[in-house]
Amino acid sequence: MDAPLLEVVGLQKSFGGVAALKDGRFRLERGTVHALCGGNGAGKSTFLTIIMGIQVRDAGTIRCKGEDVVFATPREALAHGISIIEQELSPVPAMTVAENIFLGREPVRALGRVDFRRMNEQAQALLDRLGFQIAATDRMGELSVAKLQLVEIAKALSYDAEIIIMDEPTSALGESEADQLFEAVHKLKAEGKGVIYVSHRLSEILEIADHYTVFRDGAFVEAGEIADVSKTDLIRMIVGRPLSEEFFKENRPTDEVTLSIDGIDASHGVHDVSFDAHRGEILGFYGLMGSGRTEIFERLFGLSECRAGTITLQGRQVQFNDPAEAIDSGLALVTEDRKESGLVLLASVRNNLCMASLPAVSNPTGMHPAAERDAAHRMIEMFGIKTSTDRLEVSGLSGGNQQKVVLGKWFLTNPDILILDEPTRGVDVGAKREIYRIMSDFASQGGTVLMSSSETDEIIGMVDRVVVMKDGTVSGVLSREEIDAETLVHLAA
Amino acid sequence: MSNESSQPGPAEQAPAEKKDSQAALHVTAFAQRFGIVIALVVLCVALSIFNEYFLTTRNILNVLRQTSINGILAIGMTYVILTRGIDLSVGSVVALAGVISAAFATTSSVAGMAGGPYPAGLAFAVGIAVGIGTGTVCGILVARFNVPAFVATLGMLSAARGLTLIAADGRPVPALTDSYRWIGTGDIAGIPLPVVIFAMVFLASWYVLSSTRFGRRVYAAGGNPHAAKVSGINVRRIRLAVYIISGALAGLAGMILAARTGSALPQAGIAYELDAIAAVVIGGTSLAGGVGHVAGTLIGALLIGVVNNGLDLMGVESYYQQVIKGVLIVAAVLLDQSRNRRA
């Protein structure tokens, strides 16, 4: 049998005397998909950055196709056939697919003139071989996120990559788009490549991976064949203790309508959406990317202009032109992308927490530093935010803790209606459960939760009713008893 | 695997990363905060050793007076840059506000308004109003019509200069009244009035930016406009406000300049915006918005003032001063970059 594509033993890395990775082990065979699992801070990122030549290891060996290697730069890793498809893609939007694939090594003719015809032909041949429905002359800016990823895969293969690392590739994809990606992964397997697959979505790992390796607290925990383990096993290995239940749900919905939406339109063609939400209820919104869930939330919250339809809040008809009005009326919106629209990354934990409650911690002539500090400390305690001081820049916190800062910011406004747009995206299993608990508690105490999700499991596990969206309209409303994965996907697609 | 050893609760960021980023925070915060202060102190010590005249009260007051106009402009610029903007129009607004307010305070019947000279208070109000006017136009263009700040204020740079030349008919407005000239030439307890005004503007801005709701909103709107908007902050209003503040302060600076020279020149203030931006940048305020402080701007302005003064004292040609200023700006931004890389 051939030497494995990649074999890593005893990899170590410390930052400032503290170990981020104590014992990294990994073994990737040809033609397989190997899932790398672990919570935030388990050492996965450190492991990958070393493999990619971005950071230098302190100890340990890396063997690539049987040969001991040390990568000082990403370029060297690439030369050994290791390529990464990052979580956040960075295409040049104004360039074509072919130009992106051949960026920096365009085929040229005499006088350094770029040979566009040859470049397009080569790119198209590659895309066709992989069976991707993409034209080499398309502009990157016009492609969906899923297609962008396919282009990245093609680009990796154009470098003759044999080891392809995918870091949370589906975090920005809906389920049907994810299927396109999975097909591509199967093609990679068939071509004898090895894929290192990193994802917090365990159901996805069970579906696509052949092997798994789990890290926890910077050390190797277990590895084996996916066929031999269940989701519960994986969670136990990742969290380090059995998680009795993946979800946490204790709220009981009442009959009292708190928010009633009748025939509203919103941006991007969202049309004639109606639903009621009740006190104590978690109302889910399921749909593919672009089905209009986010647009409805933006419309409710005064982030997009008023259009047709009425919104009735606690029996009072309202229209919000500005998020400030929505906040005053007891709404809170945890947006989908915390880095993009949830946090000021370079500002302190305290300032982020107080950002939506400035009037409460100040008067017109000045801030009340003591009130700000107390409010921040209250939230840090309530959500168990792990930070050494509330003056720390929020960018220094882990993803799960950042998400808790966003939640804290909104709980400080004392909302009645909590709107959560994909609240657990990119959050590890343990932190997910805490977010579920927070939602459930909020609803139990008489709040109303609107939550969108692209994961059928999460919808099934958490919501009392679900509004299924398709192409900007409601394609069905299911009660808890009626929800199952098949019906959801059927209504959404 | 062992169940009992691991702490229940969500998997968290490795302590290593946390500690590392925190240590980095302290180091960069220190360099950020004190790097240019150290540079300023070292420079002052060196100058006082090499030149006996540097550390005299008269020279210090002179440096402060020379710094005050750029300092006032730079403080206005700080508000704008904190919101990810830029205000290129301040140099032209200096001239426009100077010329128009001077027309209300000149004894010349040719250049002045009919019925003049008017009381200095009225002339000052007019000058500030001019700055508020140009600032409002820039602010509306940026905040309401999403014109890039560079373009909107570049337009105003040209337009305001043109309006100045039209208003003054290309000639200086001479013979300003004594009461008007007082803000440029007077003093309070021996401290030149421009320095007093600069100090007041600085202290007020320090308070506004660090201790008021408005200040918090300026930082939030610059740090992440989208997050600020979702949090109920009216980002457009904040953007409009910062251009108005910058314009008003440019008007104030224009009048001090006119008062000091005794007549308002239509060519006044050319390229002043560049020194103001330089002071802000040297002071550590990030052009990417959301990070910075007026205290840094003060030090940045003083550093530029001391470098100019020191080189003057040592008889170095003014051409070299520009080279050194250039080096300072780039060095300060390199510091800013290293900070952003870590973040």
C-alpha cells in the first residue's frame, strides 16, 4: 500500500508559553475524506495553519507522501500539493472565473501579453472535467457562494493539489447548494485526492467523510472510521462528556399573539408574507439561502424601507423606519453574520455590549461609566462570556464568546421579541447548546423567539412551529407535530 | 478519553491564543499610545540641548500658536476620520470663512459689506456659519447620497476656493477691526488666544468623543457601520454631524488665521488639509475608522509643530521639513498597520 498522503505525529505549537496544540496527529489516505472535528479552541486552526506553512511548529513530524517536510511558507505547502479552501473566500469579483483560477500565473504570449484564449480553454476544460456547471468567462461577482467554492476547488486542482483542506465549506450554503459541494467532493475522492474536511455540522460529516479525527484542548482524542460511530459518539468525543441531548427546549407556547404579520412585502422580491408569533413560542423560519428569511427580519426591524402589509405588535399596529424604533418597541435582532453586522471588532467587550442601550447608560451630557460597567458585567455573568476583562477588544474572543456578546448586547435592551438569524452558524456543539438554552429560557419567561435556520435538525429540535420560505413567499407553516426533515426540504425546494 | 478531566461547558478558545492576543494588545497599545509621545519628548529634549533658544517661554508659546490652527483643523478631521471619512475641504473652508467673515469686520469700504464694520461677534458667527454650511453640504453628499468622502470633499475643496476668490474678487480683505483681530493676536494671562481656543476645542472634543453618547456612536459608526445601524444608531446622522463639526472648526481656524495676519487672504489655507490629516494619522487614528483619539491628534499636531520649529531654529531649509514630515507620516502609519495585522 502507498504511503499515506499526509501523516502527522506529535505536532506541537505554543503561543507565548501556552500550548495551543499539544499533540496533533492525523493520517490522510488517498481517495478519502477525513473529517477533523473539535470545538472552538480545540487546536484545529493551529493544526491547519502549520500544515499550510503559515505558522512554524515547535515539535512533531509531518510526512507528505512518505517524505518528511517542513513548510516555511504557504507557497511551499502548495508546491507539495496541499491546498486550502478557506471559510471566507476572497475572489476578485470583477475578474472572470478563468482569470481567478490562473491569477498570478496567466499563460502569456510574446511581449508578456496574456493569452486569454488559452487561459479560458484550459479553465473550461478543467471545469468540465469536474462536471461543474460554470462558464470560464463568468464574472466571479455574479456567482453564488456555492459556485465560488467550486471555482476554488478547480483552482486547487489546477495547482495539482492532492490534499485539499476545506474549512467550514458549507457555513454559507443552503442544503441544496451543499449537495453540489458534496458531489464535487465525491469527484475529488474518485480522482484519488485526499480531503481534510472541517465542519461544525456533524450530520454533514457523517454523510460525507470516511474517517474522523477528533481534537480537544489542543490534543488528539480519537480517530477512526465514520462507519463505526454515531453522532452522539462524535459529540461525546468533541465535548469531552456525554451531552444528554443536543438540543435544549423547555418553553411552552401560549395562545397569546404577540406579533402578527399580515401580507408584508420586503426587499429582494419577498411578497405577501403572513404569520403570527405567540408569547412563549419559538417560531422557526426554514428555507434555502435567498428564500427571503433575512429580508423579512430586516423589514420587521426597520432595516429596509416600509412596503405593503401590516405589522401588529402586542395589539398595536407599527411600522419601523429605523432600527432605533424597533428596539424601543422591544425587538432585538441577532444578525446572521456577527463580524459583518453584529460587532465592532476593534471595540471593547463593554462598548459592544452597551452599543444598543446607549440611552440607558448615559444622559444627553455624558456617559455613566459605572452604569456601563455594571451592565456589561451583568451580561458577562449571565452568559458566561469568557473574557479576562470587559475592556478587551472583542476580536480577541473565540467565536462562541463573540456570539454571546451579540446576545448580551440584545438582552441588555430588555426585548420582548428576540429575532435570531442563523444563530448557531459557525458555533461549536457545546456553545450551540448554550444558545439553545438561552432561547428556551427567554421563551419560557414570556418572550417570543423568531429563529431562522438552514439546518433541518435544528428546526426539528428547537421550534414550536416553522414557517417554510421558498422564493420569497411562505410555502407552508408546520406545527411541531408536523415537522420532519422530508416535509421541510420538500416545501423549501 | 477521560470524562472527568475536562471541564464541562462549551469548548472555548485555547488559553494560548487568548493570552497571546492580550499580550499583543498591551504591547501595541503601549506603542500606539506612547510611541509618538516618546518621539515628541526625545525631540524636545534634543532640541533644548542643541539650541538654547528652544526651551524659552517665548518659543514654546510660538510653537503652540503656530500649531493651533493646524491643531484645530486636525481635531475636526479626527471626528471625520473616525467615521471612515476624510475631509479634504478644510483648507479651502479656512479661506472662505476667513474672507466672508472678514467682510463683516473690515473698515475698508471697498471689500466690506455695506454698513460695516459690524461687531466682531457677528463676523465670527458668520464665519462659523460658513463652515457649518460647507460641512453640511459635504455631510449630505456623503451620508445621504453615498458619495465617497474623498470625492465629495475634493469637490468642496475646489468649489469653496472658487467661491472665496469670487467673494473677495481675488484680492485680500484688509484692515480688520481690532476687536476681530483679538482672536488672532490677543492673549489671556500671557497665553495667545489661538492657543486658548485650541485648548478649549481639544478639551471639549476629548469629552465629547470619550464620554458622551454621540462620541460612542461616532466610534461605533466608524468601527462597523452595519453593526451600528442594526444597533439602532443613526449612522447617517452621525456622518452628517462629523462633517459639520469639521467645517465649523475649519471656519473657526480661518478666522483665527485672518485675525492673526490682519487681513483675510483668498489664497489662505492652501494644502492645510494635508497637515491636518498628517496630524491625525501620526496621532494613531486609523484611516479604517473606529480607532483613535484626539489626544493622539494633539500630539501629532505638536510633533509637526516642534519639527518645523526645531528645523527653523537649526537653520535647516524648509524643504527638508517637508521630507521629515513625510517620513513621520509613513512611520506612524506603519505602526498603525502592525496594530491592524494583529487585530
